[in-house]
Amino acid sequence: MEVLSSVKSVDANEYEVPLLTNNNTTNGHGIEKNSSSSSDFVEGVVDYRGDKVFDRSKFGGWKSASFLTLISIGDSFVFYGMIINLISYLTGPFQQSTLTAAQNINILAGVTWMVPLFTSLFVDSVLGRFRTILFSCLIYIMGFGFLTLSVVHPYIQRSDCHNNTDNEALCNSPSSFQVLFFYISLYLASVGGSGFRVCAQAFGADQFDETNSDECKSKSSFFNWWYFAASIGVILSHLILNYIQDNLSWAIAFGISSIVMMVALTVFLLAMHTYRYNVKEQNTDAILDIIQVFVVATKNWRCKPSIDHELAIGIAHKTPSGSHQFKFLDKALIDFSNNPLVSRRYCIPCSISQVEDAKVLVKLVPIWTTCLIYVVVSSQSTTFFTKQSITLDRSIGTNFQIPAASIYIFTTLSAAFFIPIYDRLFIPLVRVVTGNPNGITTLQRIGAGIFFSTTSMVVAAVIEKKRLQRAIDFGLIDNPNATIPMSVLWLVPQYVLSGFESVFTLIGLQEFFYDQSPKGLTSLGLSLFYSMYGIGSFLSGILITVIERVTCGNGSYGWFANNLNQAHLDYFYWLLAGLSTLQLVTFIYFSNSYRYRRGT
């Protein structure tokens, strides 16, 4: 296969998909393969035939990214339709306590979001995003298929209850095998979905060329519209799946989810001929190169380079990515090859680009760490917020009652409403003032979202205090199943603030970790973002467990009593508001010293 003379020869195994053989001298569009005169040439990518992309209008861009935003609708429809109302299923048919159900959901979320962190290394280095999307989607579909079986198949139910109705409580509880099969299916669907989600989003961002000013702006907008599409999927899941779960059958809901993902996979494959596929450079592995930097720097820890060597490094080391930070990694640049006395004791020196990539990765750690509290706060909207809504008046008119989990729709509605305003009005106006193509920096965007996150917890604490007072006023403290005479719409403000925080912090973090990751490790960058949700969910579970042990005892019901009228979620929300305030201060400190990798 002929390629441009300035690009290394590559074969089919160096692309993200199996390539069709093409021995013609043109690229299939009437343009000579060796021609470099076209300004539309996109470097570092190929089309589905393995040819260089000479016409950016025919491959990639919004033409391809729009298909990926469409499948984001399907993904969020099935995933959030399952996860948001899962606490109702676990405390209902599975008869788990509120505390146990919340802990199980946090563990599920933790595992779901941590898996991509480990698989992304394999994705970036070996498998490629296209294949990963394909395989993980198949696992996703299989998981929902098994979930459907776990609910309806007679052999998975209790065998001793088929002809025995004497012990109704026993027969209404799930069998051990049913619980095991359900959790295996649940984790299969969740893990498959997380792999699909991470790679699909990274693959969508790959459709834009960051060296082109117009496409660079479009890539920033892509993250906004990706979340907008996801919000549409969540809204539809509330209107359709949550209603089916509460009023018809969980089996039907799981079955519909499986079918929806089959359609999403079909849409993804139909657009295969429009995608841009990244070229994998020969004989390089970005993650191994970075690991080598840490190994060599550690071995050279006590060594000092010569003055000539320092000068040589200093001249070549003047880059805009913050080279003068984390100087301990510069030890990996020391070359002992000309010193026969020590050359055997030390490793081959790393290149400056390797050290720069390692520094880029290290710079992400403080931002990643400080944002963990944000995840702990945001996770409450799918657990305790839902349990609160169950106790309130959810009726509309005389014949319709809003499903408890569907109150979350106000989060997605507020986000879906604000994203177009942010992208089409706010950013262009601010761009005039700041001169930044994205209006504000990604770290400024994230910080604004953390402020909204803190405010949402303050509002949630105030509303919960009012709910408890209403329970006291009407003598409902000891009646956990009673409906408190207070409209569920009182919870809307905290959900709306949660939507605003998502537009700023959640989308900002996605763009930040994708854009600031080392070259060739963008899947790892998005996996770092999602791993925050994994670690944050684990931390949320640990925090809840510790608080329960501290507050429960000596005649006290604790903050998380099964009867929410006897609990104190308001104290918990105030605690999270305090932690979130501390997080905001810490985040501002680290943000002020951060140096952007690509001038964003």
C-alpha cells in the first residue's frame, strides 16, 4: 500500500479495524496517494479502507460524530434506566434494607467505572477503540439478556415454592441462585456498558482534528452535545423504562434495554465507512514508555547529570507543557552510556518526549484527587434522593403518580435545557471577553460546577429538614409507609442544581482528561475520568458505613434508618456540603498552578 513519503509504512494490524486491501494508486476519491497538496489532508488517520484521509469533509467531523451521539442516547437510556431505579428493585423484590441496597449500588458503580481504567491500556495499545466498542456492546447486550432471564425464568426461582404457598414470606424472597445470577448479569451489563461508553466517547472525539482550528472548536462542542444526547436518553428512560418497571414488569424493561442496544450497535456499524481511524505508530507503546520513565528515574535517583548534559537537556526542554514541574522525572534523561564504570548499573535513558508525557500524566493526579468529593456528592441523586421521593406525595391529578426514580428527570431536563444555551450563547459571548476559543478554560468550568454541587447539598439539607418537620407535625415518624403531605416537587431545586453542576463539572472533566492526556493515551484519559466515579462510589459506600456505625446505637436510629422519617439525611447533606466547600478551596489551589498541555 502506498503512503505519503513523510509517514512511516504501516500495515493492516496498525489500525483500529481490519482494513480492506487496496492496491490502487489513488485513494478511491480520485486523489493520488502520494499527493500532499490538498489542505484537507488529515494527518495520523485513515479511512475504513486503510487509505489516508485527503478530504476531511467525507470522513470524520460531525458527519461521523453525529452517529456516535445517537448511540449515546441508547446507552444512557438503558444504563440509567437500570441504575437510577435499582434501589427500588433491591429494597422491593430483593427485600434488602435501604443501607444494604445503597452500599450494593455504590459497589456496582465503583466496579463499573474502575474497569475501563485497566482495560484502557489494552485498548490504546492493542485492540483499538472500534473493536472495543464492538465487543463491549455485545457483552452489554448479553448482560441485559441474562437480566431478563433472571427475572422470568422459572428454574431460577425458588424450586421449593412452585407448589407450596404455606410460607409466603419465603416464597416472595429470591433464591440464592437467583441473587447470584442476577448480580452476575448486572455486573456483566454494567462492565460492558462502561467499556462501550468510554471508547465510544473517545472515538467520537477522535473524529475531529485538533490541528484544525474549526475542528478543534467542534471537538470542544462535541463533549457538550454528547452529554446533551445522553440527557435525552435519560429523559426517555424516566418516561418509559421507569414507568414499565414500577407498573408493568422489570423483565419487560430489561428486554427492551437489550433490544435498544442491538439497534445502537446497528447504527454504529452502519456509519463504519464514514469514520476516521487513528494510526498506531510502529514499535511504540505509550504506557510502557511512561512506565519506563518512572523506572529509570527511580534507578537514577541519587545520580547527578554533568553540567554539559544539563545544558543540553535545558535547551531541548523548553516546551509549553510545564517542563520545569516534577523535575525528579528528569533523572530519566541522564545518559551513562559513555561512562563504562556505571553503564551496566543504569537503564537506557529515556527521550525528552517520554519524560514530557510522564509529567503530563502526573499533573492530572491532583485534579483527579480533589474531584473525588464531587463524585460522592453527585452519587446521592441516584440513592437517597430517590428514597426521599418515595415518602412524598407524587400524585399528579387523581389518576397518575410519578415513579419515584423519574424525579431525576429534572436533573437531565435542566442539563438538556442549559447545554444549548451554554454552547451557543454563553461561550461565544465569553469568548469575546477572554479571547479563549472555548470561552473559559476547562478548569474554570469544572470549578463553577463544584460551586453548584456545594449549593445543591445545602438546598437538599434544608428541604430534608422541612420534610422531617412535616412528618413530625402530622405524627408520621413511626409510619415508614405513610405518604407525607408534602409535594415531591419540593425536591426539584436540588435536582436542577445537580443538572447545572453536570453541565459544568461533568462535561468539563471529560474534556479536560481527554485533551490533557498524553498523546496516544486518550482512552486512558477518559478512563481516569470514569475511574473517579468508581473510587468516589467506593468512598461514598465507606462514608455511609462509617457514619452508620458512629450514629447508630444508644437508642439512636442513626442517619440512615430504614424509616427515613426517623433518619437524619439532612445531617448527611450538611456534611457533604462542608466537604464540597473544602474541595472547592483545594481545587482552586491546584488549578492556579496547573499548566495546560495544549494551550486550551
